[in-house]
Amino acid sequence: MKTVQIPRVPFAVSKICLGCAPHGTSVPKPLAHEILDYYYDKGGFFFNTAHEYGDGLSEQCLGEWVRSRSLRDKVIITTKGGEDGKVPGTLTLHREDLIQDMDESLSRLGLDYVDFFMLHVDDPTVDISEILDTLEDLRKAGKMRYYGCSNWSVERQRAASDYAKAHGSPGFVIDEIEFNLARNNRTNRGICKWLDEDFIALHEEDGVCVGGYSAMASGIFSQYALTENFDHLVTWRASLFDNPYNREMSVRIKKLSNETGWTAAQIQLAWLMNHPYRFPSFSIIGAMEIAHLEDSLGACDLRLTPDMMDYLLPDYREFPEGQRIE
């Protein structure tokens, strides 16, 4: 398993991080533990969960696996807090909310600390000072080693960085953001952020590690490789991804797959592991069954040529941006 060094962090993490969102719910615990075993046996040691996943069942499932295998000192664990999924539209980044989320997550995991604690979303109405001071207190209390953000705007990340530097704290070391070979329709963005040119510029400037979620773009390219059309897209996927750029990318991935024998998933992950941008990154992937994980991890052995890398990064300006095809 390839690794990546996160700036200002003294240890490396797996280049492919295993997302555990469905574990304990749509992926029953016994199967989830088999998937975790398979990933670890293949050299992976980086796991990603959240306070809100399965209303805590994901954290419980992962924690039970770590403890039952006596692996705490051999794995890196990320969890995320600061979002109340039970109350739609409610964000919880005030001090008391973050402390509660942290304590509940550790209790569910059955662990004394996590390696990374991420802010799942942002609430611009909460002052940066309150958020970062709270995270620093949690870090100094030994409940987590480092912290980061997810789905924060460029402006708020810059403000957080300025505050951290002014107060001598580490600040955010990871930004979890959607990072894949697709381009989202701008008119259909919600609270989630994706790695567009503004975010690329930010991270090439500050060097903060990018944790790319939705690495497979919700499976749109893998499904196109099987069906050769976009008719399979359900409404919410179409609203995000149905545009000329992604249709062209589907054709290109399908063409490379036919020429090489590599799967669409492997091609996407191989590109992400070797992207041309000047910041470190890792990709977060999920798996509903071991066969899916086996396919994805096959990307670690691929070597895309420079021509292939360029082929998978067409000039977006040649395509009508954000225009969904009806």
C-alpha cells in the first residue's frame, strides 16, 4: 500500500483510506469486519468514520474491530464531528457541541483518542476563534492528535490558517473535500465542496493535505463503462454530474479501460494517486463487499503513462460549465 506524508504530521498514512460510513448499517457488522480485515491484510491502515454515520453504529463497528484485533497502535483513525444529522440544517460547531461530539465518538469507538478529528461541515456564524480554541483544547487534552476540516470554503480555511499562525497552533492539517475525475454542476452545489480551481490554488499555496472523498464520483464512470450511457443516473446524481465534461470523461475512461484491461475504478484511483497538483493527498473509498475493495486496491499496482494522465485531464473550458443535459 502506498503512503503519503501529511505536512506537519510526523507519520505517513495510507494513500487509499477506507471509508467506513455504511459499516454496521447497510454493511452488516460481520461483513464489515471481513472488509476491514481484507484492507488491513493488503497493507492499508487508515480508516475514516464520523459521529453521524449510522447514528454512531459506524464508529462502534470500527472500534470493536480495532480492539478485537489489538491494532490501536498499528492503525490511523479519523472521525468527524460538528454536524447534527437528526435536525436537518442544524450545524453544531460551538464549543459545547464539539466537546460532546468528541466524547461521544471516543465512547462509541471505545478508544482514548483518535488520530484526526475533522469538522464535518462549517457554520460561518460561529467565530473561527471559538472553533480553533476548542480544537486546541481537545488536542492538548489528548483526545485527538491533529484536526482538520471538511466542506469549508476557501475563505474560511484561509481565516482559520491565519488564526492558527497568529496563535502558534497547528491549525488544519487535512481538508476533506470531494476530489475525483468529475466536474460538478455549479448550479447544483449544496453544503458539500468539491475540488475546483479555487481549492486547487488554495492547497497548492498552503500545502494542506487533501483527503478526497467520493473518489469514484458516486460510481458514474464505472456504471458508464458497463452501460455506455448516462441513462442509469438517478435524479440526484444527474443533477450533480450530468454535463458535457463528465460525458466526455466517461468516454475517455471507457476507452482506456478497453485498451488496458484495467477497470474504470482502477483507472480513476490510479490517476488520483498520481495527480499533477502540488499538494499531498489521499483518496477515501468505500466498499459494500470485498470484491469491490479488491478491484479498487488493484489501482496501487497501475502505472499510468504521462499521455494517459494528460488524457484524463481535458481542458474544462472547452465544455459548457455547469450545464446539465436534459
